[in-house]
Amino acid sequence: MHIRIHPSILAADFANLEAAVGDVEAADAVHVDVMDNHFVPTLTFGPQMVQRLSEVSPVPLDVHLMIANADDHAAHYAELGAESVTFHVEAATDPQAVIDSIQSHGARAGIAIKPGTPLEPYLPLVHSADLVLIMTVEPGAGGQSFMPEMMPKLLALHRYLGEQGLSPLVQVDGGITVETLPIALTHGADTFVAGSSVYGHGIPGDNIRALREAATKGEA
């Protein structure tokens, strides 16, 4: 299994984001958290920042929309150059239409599910989604602790995908470290968003390699 590491620039130095994305060229993508101070009580990046990052980043952008009215705005981020755009099912009136719209602009479409949201009502969507994000923290702030109680939900998704012969990326976001990554890996995740564990200390490239090594040990 190819393990994907997506560093979150929410944990990077906002004063020099071009350098921050350059520091993680060993990653598979850069995770960009777009928050609107409505769906979550935080305000971060918007479309102008996403467009500029897409112009300077050495790796693709993995945009995570934590915004209200995903129906109206999600596809625009695909137009701006994001390789993948993930929206919250809780913020969409017609999630399938949002998936279709993102994909029609040539981007990977992802659905995100908050910790308190049950998986089962949204299982039909995984047949067309390219990525499924199981949040392992409450969305809206970086630096939170990993929620191991989300592992049964992750495992249920993994089993359903196997039964249905489906293969979207399975992403986890929140509290991912060299200790928690193997836990999520053994429950079915293959794509890992890591913020503080990449940008919070040391050299980002070294930290990415450490996460990959942890994944290798987790698979052993």
C-alpha cells in the first residue's frame, strides 16, 4: 500500500507560506484548511490564497473546505488549481451534486465526516467520491489530540469499501503523529494529514520521512 502524507499548512508559519510548501516537497500533497468562521468558529484561507499556493507549491494541493454552503463554493476551488477538494457532508444540501461538480472541473472530490456524524447515511456517496475523510478531531483548530474513538468508524468504512470493491483514498485528519499514524493505518486509512508533527518542530522533510517509517512499521 502506498501511504500518502499530506502536511497541513495550518501548522506552518503564515508569514512565509511559500517557504512552508517548499519545505514539504517530499510529501504527496499539501493540505489546505479553508475555514469561514461559520461552519467552524475559525477563519483561515480563502480562494485567493488557494490560487496563489497552487502557483508556487511543488506538490499538489489537497483543499479541505470547512465552510457553509459547500453546494455553492466547492467547485470553485477545483477551478483554482486544487488537485483535490474535500467538503463536509454536513455543509451540503446535495452532496452528490457537489461531488459531480468538483469532478467535472478535473479535481478529485472528497467527502468529510465530523466525529459526531454517523457514517452509514453517507455510504452511498463513497461509490462516487474519490476520497473519504474521517475526522479524528473536531474540525476548526489545529493541534488537537487524536480521537481513538473514531477507529470503529474508520474500520467500518474500510470493511464496507472492501465488500463493495471500492477504492477511494481513505484520509484521517487530526492528531496524526508517529504514534497515532500506525493506529489509523491498521484501521484502514491510507492518507494522513499531519500538521504539528510536520511543522511544529525540527525539519519538515525529516518529519515526513519519520511518518513514512512509522507507516512501514505499522504495516509489518
